[in-house]
Amino acid sequence: MTVVPSLGRVAVIGPPILDVLGRPVETIPPGQGSVRLAEIRATAAGTAVDLAKLGASVTTFGAIGTDLLGDIVLAAMSGHGVDTSGVVRTVGAQTSATILPIRANGERPALHVPGATRLFSPADLDRARLREFDAVLLGGPDALAGFAADDLAGLVAAARGAGALVAVDVLHPAPDLTRIGGALAGADWFCPNYEQLLSLTSRGDVDHAVADVLALGTGGVAVTLGPDGCLVTDGGSAGALVHVPVIAADVVDTTGCGDGFTAGLIAGLLLGCEPVDAASLGVACGSLLATALGSDAGLTDLDQAVARLRSANVAVAERIDARCHQIAEGTPLA
């Protein structure tokens, strides 16, 4: 059994989104017809909940409306131990929300309202608070319409200047490099999926796309590949990519698997793991999230994630276990 230490303090800056999910959905009935589903859930989307489950002390920053949807988002995150003191409530805008009809194979078309997220602005975020954190995730900067390119780059610079590990991920399928390039340039890690990376760089292959991101100044890149696992590089050895294979799962819903991967990667890095081992923990978290409905289901804690990883790669799981014991015992990491 893995000893679960505190991972430290993590800030998640990005869109607080309510997901309403139903499964299994094969067709939308015509007219006013109806179908019965096995399950419907409402969850707070994003990486903050996953990081809290893995042992981090998480504070989230973003904007929601003053509506019932916002109340649900706050209750959902607070219920998992996430500090929502960084969330502002915007009058006159609804909370960002997504309806997700989940197909029997776990695929998830999305119906989304951007909502209050687009109104979140630099004035709503006290940069001085970034000095409180060991890691900062700038999540979905491409969706933060109220932040100019310089604002996003400034957030990353402020967090790095305070000594935090900084990771960036994106929300949209076609992020704009002009807006987020400065943020990526100052970040320790960028965590896109394969399609987002190719769209961002206008490249046709992942090797050149990763090289383009590293050339900006980004410390490392971890690219999720859906059912094929991930590719990861810390920029060493001329940016050589290492493939981490997927861990097989009985797929119920793929919602939040990318967020789970990012949470696991950050957790591993905060434990002092090598990047490939941290990415392997991320793959294990994503695998668990695929087994249940919603981005807050499937993953329970770090012990469960390491156990899932052990089923696929004993050596990596043992190294992560050793890191956890070192931290719990107060032994300095090598």
C-alpha cells in the first residue's frame, strides 16, 4: 500500500465548468420523444478535483455566474476539498457548462456554453497569491478571453518567479499560438493532446510540433494520445520523445481523462519523479477516470493510482512508492 504524502499547494487557474453527463446515449430522439438512460450525473470539470484526490492542497481560480449552476460547481469542488476562494461570481452571465451525451463506447460529443469564463479578467486574480503555491496549472488559457497574451505570460512569469512548478494545458481543439505562446515560453510543462498540439503548431507530425514548442522555451512537453498512451520529453537529448503506453481499462466515459493525466503528471513531478515516471502516473490516472461516468469518478486517491500503475509497470510503481515513503518520512529527495 502506497504511503500518501501531501503533494504541497497547487493553484489551478482556468474555467470552472459544470458537466451534465448521461449514458448510454446512442441517438437523440426526434421531436419530443424520450429515451431512458442508465445514469445521469453533474460534476465540476477540470484538474483541480483530481489533484485534491491525489493529495494536493488545491485552490482554484476562475469565474462563475450567480446562478444555480455556479452553486453546484462550488459545492462539487468544495466537497472534494478544493479551496474555491479564488473563484469570483459574475452577475449577468451564466456559469460555463457542458452537456455530454456519452455513447456506449465512452465517446462524448459536447454541447457547451462558454459563459462566465470569458469574463474572468486579470483584475479578478491577485498575482501576489501565486507566491503561496508549489505548483500552478494554467488550465485552458485559450478559453480565458479576458486575458491578453501578455497577461497570460505575466501569470506564468509571476508563478515561476515565486519558485512554483508551472504547467499549461489547453481546452479547445485548435488553440491560438499567438495568444498562449508567451505563457508556453515560460512554462515548465505543456500538456496538450495530439490534435491540439498539431493544430497549435500547424505541423503534420508530433516530433516537429514538440520541437517547435520546446524552441519557445518550454521546459518539457507531455502529449496525450488517447488510446495509445502519451509521449513525453523534458527537452533533454535533443527533445527525444519517450512513449508511455496506455493502461487498458473497461471504458465507460472518456470525459476528464486528459485532466486526470495532467493531475497525475503534476503529482509525480511534485513527488520528485523523473518525467517519464510522472507521465506514467498520469496515464494510470487517466485509465482510472475512463472507468466511470464523469471527470470526478473512477479515481479515488494516489494509492489507487499507483496500484493501477503497478498492474502495468511494477518498476515505475515501486520508484513512485519509494518517493512517497521518502517524503512521508521527511527524507530529502535525491
